[in-house]
Amino acid sequence: QVQLVESGGGVVQPGGSLRLSCAASGMTFSNYAMGWYRQAPGKQRDLVAAITSGGITNYADSVKGRFTISRENAKNTVYLHMNNLKPEDTAVYYCNARRQVGWSGTYWGQGTQVTVSS
């Protein structure tokens, strides 16, 4: 019943910017911590950024100072603003939801491709 739908991926040049969006449905959005993960070909899926229901954020060292995660609870949406993109940022980016209130649960979106190339 829980659905996470990512959008905003695309092809950009190094130094460019993108904003990813993840629209959630089928759940009480404020009960979930939200996150963005990415997976490049042949590599593991790794955490990029996360934000709790209270707005506390955490970032991978490789994206600190360049990426910003935010959430708009009234729209059931989490965002990832990506600035100064580098070729090594190329990956499929996945939205993640983890329930923080009551019973546990983890959900994933289908992913959106981000390609950084000149």
C-alpha cells in the first residue's frame, strides 16, 4: 500500500544541479524518517542523505556541502537538492522511508537515474 515515486533525474554536466523529488502515499508521512540512497553499476546501494520526522539530517561525507535533503510534510514529499555535481555522483537514486513510530517498516521507491557527464 505504501508507494514512493521518485522524479527529477536526468543528464547534467559536471558542476550542474538537479532537484530530486519523492512523493509518498499510503502512509502517515510524519511517522517516517526519509532518505535518499544511490547505487552505481557494480557497486552497493549506499546512503546519500536522511532526514528524521523532526528534521534532523545526516549526509554521506562525499556529498556534504553539496547536497541538501528536505521534507514538506503537507505535501508528503522529500527532496534532494544536488549542487556542484560530479561524474562520481552518477547512479540510480532511490527514495527510502523508515517508520519511526510504533511498529517498524522500510519501503523503497523505483529509483531515478542521475548521469553527470560532459
